Amino acid sequence: MRVAFAGLGVMGFPMAGHLVAAGHQVSVFNRSPEKAERFVAANAAARTAASVAEAVEGAELFALCVGRDDDVRQVVGEALDALAPGAVIVDHTTTSARLAREMAEAAAASGRAFVDAPVSGGQAGAEKGTLTVMLGGDEAACARAEPVIAAYGKTIRRIGGPGSGQLAKMVNQICIAGVVQGLAEAVHFAKAADLDTDAVLGAISKGAAQSWQMDNRWPTMVEGKFEFGFAVDWMRKDLGLVLDEARSNGARLALTALVDQFYAEVQAMGGRRWDTSSLVARLER
């Protein structure tokens, strides 16, 4: 399939690479041209483009992974008229559900389709091609997109109509915020009690307390290492989306709001680019 990809950050770069490896005809665009050039150097079968419109010209599927709502709005606006009629736009950016619905309407009006498809699994999942992808959009459009997304997605699930993928990602971030805060307090408590943290991990990690965060972040949290993926700045962006949506739908998210403020403290400590497990750092100042 002819596929275009915009946004070659820590997630988009490996995701687009999996598309090339899967045999798709891939053109890429990035606002910083050097990243696109580096991508083509690493993926000789791909080609780079000087603009979004050039990248998507004739493409049957256009995937993007950029920053915020306004970035998506701009990129999709530049792409719509250049895409092949009937093409599917797959947005892997984490955005508001409101934006996803807006883009779905704009795409439908132009004879294309839009699927909101935020991901979970972090940089490691993108590199390994094992991401979880939550889809929101027309059933037929999602079905067309799934075989392409499978290049980097291990679990791909349509949640519902436009915006549903983004809402599911918000649920994901609510879960992560609570689990990481609990884990941070557990690590802090174990150290304050002068316990052997390796022994504690071995004892509790096979029982009811087990989680992905525990398996992958307990040792690095103990060591004060926070260079393992999703940055605090981006988590605060996502939690802002969650809390804004909650104000609209009436959900009561006391813990999520509290953890969001804890992340604000981490930012004030200079941890804007630390990964989300850095919640423990604020307990050990």
C-alpha cells in the first residue's frame, strides 16, 4: 500500500520504519528535515517529502504522530486535498476526543476517512512493534487501517465511533497515573524502612501487587534513573486532556487530579523530560 507518515519523533520514527519493513511504499514528512533525511538513510526504500501535501500525494493511508490538537488540525488540513479519494487518515497523536470528532467530520466531507488511533506501549513498544492501538472511527475505515497498523501494533482494538480511541487512551492514562503513584510510594516506603528492595520486589511481584510498571520500573526507581521513555511533560499534557474531558462528562477523578499536581512538582524540580516513574523523586527530596 502507498502510505505516508508525518512526525518522526521517538515514537513515529520506529513506527514508520516498521511500515517500510512490512513492504509498504512509504513517504515521510517531518518539520525538522534532518530527521526525515536520517529516516531515509536508515530505510532506503522510503522517500522524504518537503511538505505534508507532497508526502501524502496519492497515498491510500496517511498516518501521523505529532504533538497536540493544533498540530493535528494543521497537518490534516494540509493533507486532505492531496490524499487519494477514499484514503484513510490514521492519527496516532494523543489528542482530545473533540478534535478527533472534528477531524472525522472534515475528512468525511472531503471523501476521506479519519481514524483516531492513540497508542500505548511507549518508545520500547514502538521499537519492538508491540504497541497497543485504540481505534475510534467508522468500522469500515478501521478495518482498512488495521492491516497497516499491524506493522507496529500487537493489540489493535476498535473501541467505537470517532473520538472513542482517544477516550480509551484517557482511561489508559488514568490507570497509569494511579499505578505509578502507588509504586512510587511503595518504593519510598521500602527504602525508608531500610528493606532490601530487591527482596521485596521478588516477594511481591508475583502476587496481587504485580503490574507492568512494577516489573519494568521498580529497579530504576530505586536507583533514581528516569530516562526510560514517556516524558513528564507529555504525561501532563495527557492528564490535562483527561481532566478537561472529565469536566464535560461529570467523571470524578480526585486521584488523577492529585497525581497531575505531583507531576507539576516534578516539572518544577527540573524533571520535565524525566519519564513518568520520576514521581518517586518528589518523595525523596
